[in-house]
Amino acid sequence: MLKKELNIFTFSDLLLHFPNRHIDKTKVSAIAEISPATEYIQVAGKLLQMTISGEKRSRRLTAILKDNTGILELTWFQGISWVQKSLTEGMQYLVFGRTGFFNGKPQIVHPEIEPYVPAKADGKQFLEPVYPTTEKLKVKSLNGRQIGKLTYTLLAQLKAEDIPENLPQYLVEKLRLMGRYEAYRNIHFPASPVLYERALQRLKFEELFIAQVRLNLVRLQRHNSSRGVVFEKVGDYFNTFYSKYLPFQLTGAQKRVLKEIRTDTGRGRQMNRLLQGDVGSGKTIVALLSMLLAADNGYQSCLMAPTEILAQQHYNGLSELLKEMPVEIALLTGSTKAAQRKKILKGLQEDTIHFVVGTHAVIEDTVQFKNLGLVIVDEQHRFGVAQRARLWEKAVIPPHVLVMTATPIPRTLAMTAYGDLDYSIMDELPPGRQPVTTVHRYETARANVMDFVKTEITKGRQAYFIYPLIEESEKLSYEDLMQGYEQVKSFFPDPPYRISMVHGRQPAEQKETNMQRFVTGDTQLMVSTTVIEVGVNVPNASVMVIESAEKFGLSQLHQLRGRVGRGSEKSFCILLTSVKASKDARERIKIMCATNDGFKIAEKDLELRGPGDIEGTRQSGALNFRIASIVNDKELLEKAKTEAEQLCSEDPELDMAKNLQLKIHLQSQGRKNAWSKIS
């Protein structure tokens, strides 16, 4: 049962099944103290009136617990026969559980119950662990307290050498950490709250530190073993563009990232860098300057985008920036005509094309480069690992890799899920970009919102109306969008207004055509689902109305908002919600209205949803912590990261005598634990 319900296979697993709380066994409350605000309580009294009512699946056992102050109803819906046999009317019992009220009277459903033996009043606080369990285990008399008895019996038989230290002794002393053996004893059965807290800190740090050491060793191994082409110099292409054609002053963040890329590409090892920057932070210019650096050293570059429209926009933007430069740039997508495609393939093979921008089309076998040195992948989570790997295979020495994302990743998440990569952060916006004004309106104010949009369109601007994708049903999403489209049409009749509509059911060609009409200004309004979340660049669009905004996550709202505010005009994002929006949804809306900072929003998103739900995060063992939390233990994580980097830098093979215990522990993690199995 323990195997199936809690994944406890060995004594080691049992030891790692930590209690979720402790209760003071000496603290017994009076039944009269129970109120609607009470969550859990421990009471003692005489058991009376055990009765069974109902039939088959609706059977239930009820009993009354009475003390000097009142009565409490106890109820069981499962394991009724076993409970009835194990309890005796008239005996004194100690009862613990979550309280509730039924017909105005206090009640505990499926309480933890045992014969009452008053704790010794010797002045010591007796903290008893309560473990996570399941209803099926409770029926088999394996409730949280019973698991505690198993753990107590196990710990009584263990000696310090059975739980050897796995952190270097100098680190334990430096950080004044509790020893590992003592930590396990005190996490389960602490003699005091202070000792419990010290044990908790020790085991959390251990978990975070070992994860960071692993990530650092992986990164060091990659640095030491992966060959890469060498970009030895900064030459004419880079310098000419930088001094003559750069459209604006680089931000401090852009300069810092370029310096990191310059260092990476000059040392003979493959660069593998994640560049994360908020919407509009100027990642494209960094990408272009990196490509010019490649060209200066005789290498070709490839920029891969997830959609045809985004590839087209990258190509148009880069072509405009490079129009005065002696650089050949090509666009290769699924819709490139055969004659043009043949010409591009020839140019790539003969090295007459310096840069190619494309979609998945660039990874096809027919696309061959003479001298590929740099691959840039935009919105990397939109591509599979196998797809990206096919690009690396197009060169004898793997090209340098720069993957870019406009989805800011919280620092704590980047340190764990992406800790094996080198990553750069761009947290400044170029001069001239105005922050988007974000406001919340209820659906009841729709007419006023539409009037505001009309005012903006009269000024010559454009506007988006975005509808949510309903995950459970494509049909519902489509109906919702069509209903919204008709509603928008009723406010903006044709003529004089023209509307584009884009959704997932449209053929790709129609979708591209409708998007292009909006991009070129042929239509003033775009009604869409979230397919426009990434990549559509329309500087003239100054308003975004997000319908049913309560149905969107924080990061998605931020990504959508990034589609406006791309020109010099003042831009607005209007979040329309139902008046019945949940408390969590209202919290998300409040955050959106308060800040334009994608990194702050990502941090809040992590706090609200937890790491497992954040879009684009990798399924990484680095996040599977038993006791530590990257949300609540940020300071410990920073400390663990610092210490792990220092240790790996000083002793990358963990060969020093002082790090031997850690090395043995890491090696043992790859093997099955030798402890006896629990049958």
C-alpha cells in the first residue's frame, strides 16, 4: 500500500517522506473553543453513541466525543467496520483533525484518533509529526500518525554512519549547518521548534546546493568538451554598421550581452546561450550584431523563427537595417517560390549569402551551408529539441547557438530549470519606447471601451480585439470568437471600418493574408485568438482590448500586451472581465495594471502558479524538490548557487579530499539505494 499510494519503496523513501506539520501533543483544546475560524484542533474526551446509518455506498459511522465543555461529532464514511471494531464506547480518546460545521454543530470527518494518555508535564514541549497520507491508507489504519510510528521505529535503529554527511565539512562549519544525521532526526521528531527550524534549513540548503552542483558540473563539462568555431576579431562589417547605421544608442543591457557573446564565441568552445529579454528590449539588434561578428570571421548565420509572418518581419527589419551594407540576406520559408529557393540554396552552398532568415524550412536536408557559424533561434520553446539539433548538423564543427525568448523567466526558475545553460538577461528598454497604459474595465463598460477605440482609429491608429482559447473545446473557442466578431462588427460597421479576423481553424494561407492586411494597414481592426501572441509587429497599433481577461495567465497577458506600444505613439491595453471574476483573476489583473516589467510579472506568476505550471519551462529534475521551494526559499537558493559555483570552479572534478564525501554522494545517486526494500 505504501508503494502504491505514496511511492515509499525503501527505508530511505520513508525517511524522505517528511511531515507537513507538527502538533504539540501536550496541547489539548476544549471542544467549546471550536469556532468557524478553527482549521485543525486536538481535543480529548469520552467516546459515546457510535451509530451506523445508511446503506451500501451511503453508509456512515457517527460518534460523539464529550468533554467538560461540550460535544463534538465524529464521522467516518470509509473503513467503517475497522473503525467500529477498534473503538470502545465509554473510553477516553485523543482526537485530531480538520474541523467543520454540520447543521450548526462542530464536526470532524475521518479524525485521527487514539486512546488518550495524558502527556508528562515535565516542562518539555512534545512536537509530534503529522505526515501526508491518503484516504485508502487511512482505511488500512495507516494515517499520518501511524506513518510517524513507523518512522520513529526506523530512526531508533539508525546510527550516524547510516546517514553519512554528504556536504563538505568546511561548508557545514562555514554556514553553521546542522549535521545531516541530526537534521533527519529533528525534521521528523524535533525536541523544540528551534531545532526543527535548523533541521529544515539544513535539508533545504542540501537539496538546493546539490542541484546547483549538478547543473554547474553539466555546464562545465559542456564547456570543456564541446568544440566551437572561433570568432577571433571584430572587423569591418560590425564596426561599419555600429558606427554608421546603428539606429539608436545601445542600452547598457545590450552592450553587456554583446560582450558575453563576444567572449563565448572567441574561446573555441560552442556557445549555448539563452537570451531572455522583455518585449521590446532590443533582442533583434543584438542578434544582428552577433551575425555581423560571424560575417567578420568568415562564417554564415541562420535565424530561425516559429512562424512565416515572424520570419518575414525579421527579414524585412534586418534588410532595412542592412540596406547600405555589402551583406547578402535571404528569406527561406515554406512559401518561397521554386526558382528563388534554388537560388538561395546555391548561395548558401557557395557562401555568397551571409545571413538566412527562415522557418522550419531551413532545417530541411536540401538546405546546406558552406560555412555555418551561428544559429539564432527565436522563441525557442516553439521548436522541438530534435528540430534545433538538425541545424547543428549542417556544419562540421557545431555552430554557436543563441536562443532568444521574449518570455521573461524568473531568476529563481532560470537558476534551476535553465541552470545548465549560460543565460543573458536584457532588462532595459531602448530610448523612445513608451510604456503601455493598462486599465481594467468590466464588461458593463463595453460601450465606453468601443467609443475609446473609435477615437484612436479616427487618429489613424489600429486596434486588436483578443479572445481566449478555450482549452477544453476548439468548437467553443470558435463560437466565442465568432460571437465577438459579430459584436465588434456591430460597433464598427463596414464601411467605413475594415476588420481582419484570425483563428486556428483558418487555412494557413488565409491566416497569413488576414494578418498581412492588418500589418500593411489595409484593415484597422484585428479580431483574433491568441495566435498573434508572438511576433506580429504593427507599430501603428495603439490599442489592445483583451476579452475575458480573467481567463488568461499573467505571462500570456503580458505577451499579448507587448503587441502594442511598438511605435512612438501612446498605447493602451484594456482588460475586460466579468464582474464575477475570481479572487486570483482579480489579483492577476491588478498586477498587470500596476507594472509593465515582464520580470516582475514573471516572478508574480511563479508565486501564484508555482514552477510546474509556467509555460515554456523545461521538464527538469532540478525542479523536483521534496522540501525546498524556489518561490519561498530564494535567499537559500542564492546562497546554494554561490557556494556551488565557487566549489565547482575550484574543483571541477571533485577530486580534492575535502569534497570526497560530496563526490561519493553524487555517484551513489545514480545507483539504487542499498537499503532494504519495504514489502
